[in-house]
Amino acid sequence: MIILVMNAGSSSLKYQLYNMLDESVLAQGRVERIGMDASILTHEPEGKPDVRQVSEILDHNTAVKRLTDLLTHSEHGVIRSMKEIDAVGHRVVHGGESFKHSVIVTLEVKLEIRRLFELAPLHNPPAMMGIMAVEANLPDVPQVVVFDTAFHQSMPQESYLYAIPMVLYRKHKIRRYGFHGTSHDYVSSQAANKLGEPLASLKMVTCHIGNGASCAAIRNGESVDTSMGLTPLEGLMMGTRSGDLDPAVVPFAMSKEELTINEVNSMLNKHSGLQAISGFSSDMREITDAMKDGDKQAKLAFDMYTYRLRKYIGAYAAAMNGMDVLVFTAGVGENSVVLRQAVCENLTFMGIELDPELNESKSKETRIISTAQSRVKVLVVPTNEELLIARDTYKLVLEAV
């Protein structure tokens, strides 16, 4: 079975084409600057030269048409015709309380995704554009939607409710939803497989540390808490997001600086985090390089970042009455040796012992980086959200046959 996985943004579209017989990637690429006269399409077919095209691509329909033309191209293609594509899987950020699992796209599903636009105004509308673009170009191909929030729908009420008037939850569904669910789901399963242990027997904290960052407490294979909330702003300090702060900061800052709602929202999401504290970058690589050169603000940004991450790990161990496994994933989590070291060297009270040599490894495979004596196993697991989407799509389409 051939599965096309798509991740649509407001002006971008990423794709991967999978052969599910061996889960190999036949081709991957992205379309950037959709809506402009100098859009960029990058196509990377397996075993063939990469393609880069700059042309006018005004909407997602055209973007999908261009990428499907390349997939079947006599020179750059990897399939003979679009009839070989059995299904398309989409990443959708917000499923609210409506979707606890991935689902096949129906009229009712599309209407519910539209209803949830207000919870994810920057993310759900582009996802819908991707779905509609596939309908226009591949009208007979089944589609599946995989939600970032679905994995966290197993959280109990004491985890997801806020201590605010219940009417706000009942009327407007204001609660913790959590994000990065496909990543937390994928890496927790991979970690259990690496350890040779049943996922249902483990207490695990997974740390998805990229420009956006979140932790999840996973007990017996289910998410019981996660750091992001109603939106991806809550929780850990991130590249440009503030993470947790006293809610009174918002009206106070608005009053003192005469900020509008949009301005304060932009400040907290785009001008805070590592960028704000370091004064020069949201990139952890640049932060750590500057820190080594003696930059005090870079060191402060790094220390704040790792301190908050460590607090969440400890809190989630307490929430689960123990922890068996700690996982680092995503761009920073997978690649920053110094961050993993800084976090783990202050968690020795939990029985965590990092092996310095294993931590220094540049391997791109799932690997254990703790010592044999460590009571908590520490792993680096490369995330692969696209593969999880492909697997869910494959499973649902087979079940529907």
C-alpha cells in the first residue's frame, strides 16, 4: 500500500510518500511560499536527483497538483500514476474533545474540524486547505486525519481542567489539550521496543525539545499529563515562547506598556523564551556556542531553559509515583549533548546516571545513553511523526475495506 502523508501550513506544504510494505520513504519534499509568485518546490525522490523549482503557486490546490505531477514524472517520479496512491494522511493540530483517535475524513469530520478553528486559528484552517486540495486532485482517494491532541485525550480531569469557573469549560471547552501528541506517541513506543519492555508496564517521561517544546507523563502507554495547555504557549520555556508565567503578567504588561491583545499575544509567542533572555537567538545551537564563549545572557537563557525542563520531569515522576524511562527527542533533544547532560546531572536523586560516552554519540538511531546501573533508563529517540501518520492511515484504510 502506498500512503501520501501531508502537513499543510498557511503558506507551506510538506509531504512524504511511503511504501507501507517496508515503511520506506519513496519521496519527500515541501512547497514553500504558497500564495507568492516565487514559490519554492523541493522534491527528493529516492534514488534520483533532487528537484528544486521556483514558480508561481497561488494556492494549496496548485501545490498538490505540482507535487503529484512530480511523483508521477517520467524522470523525477517514483510511481507510474496517482492511482497507485491508496490513501492520504494529514496532520491536524487540534481535535478538541471530539477526536480521541485518528479518523477517516467524512463530511461530519470536516465540519467538526471547521468548528474547532477557533481553538487553533493558525493551524486548523491550513490543514483543511490541504484536505480540500487533495479532494480536488485525488477525488477517489480516502483521507485520514491524525490529531496532535488525540494522544493526550487519555488525561484524567485532574490533569486537564484549569482551576477557573467551570462555566468556562462547559461553555467554551477551556482546558488543557496538549500538543506534539504524534511525537510523544511514537517515541514512547520506540523506547519500549528498544528496551524490550511492554509499553503497558512502563512509567515514562518524554521530552519533545525543539523550537516548540513539551513534556508528557506516559503511564502504561497512555498520556496522563502534558505541559502544553489550551494552546502551545503553556509549559516549558521555548525558542520564542514564554512558557509558564503568572497570568497577572498579561494585564499588568498591557497596562504599563499600553499593549493590545494582539501585541501581548505576539510578545509571548514570538518574542519571548530563549530569544528574549539571550537577546540574540532562539536557536539552542547558537545559545550553547555563545555560552562557551562566555556570554552571560546566553548562559542565563540556557540555565533557565534546563531548570524548567528538569522541574517538569520531576513533577511528572511525582505524578506517576515513579519513573522508569526518560526520553529526549526532536531537534534539540536529539542533538544537544550539553542540554541532556545539564538536565540529567541534576536528576541523580532519582537514580539517573548518564553515560558520558554514550551521550556524546552522534548516532541517528534510537539509543540508550544511561549507564547499566542507572535506575531510570535514559534514551534518545529520533521522532518520526510522518511515519506514525502513515501507520494510522494504513491501519484505518485496511479496517475500512
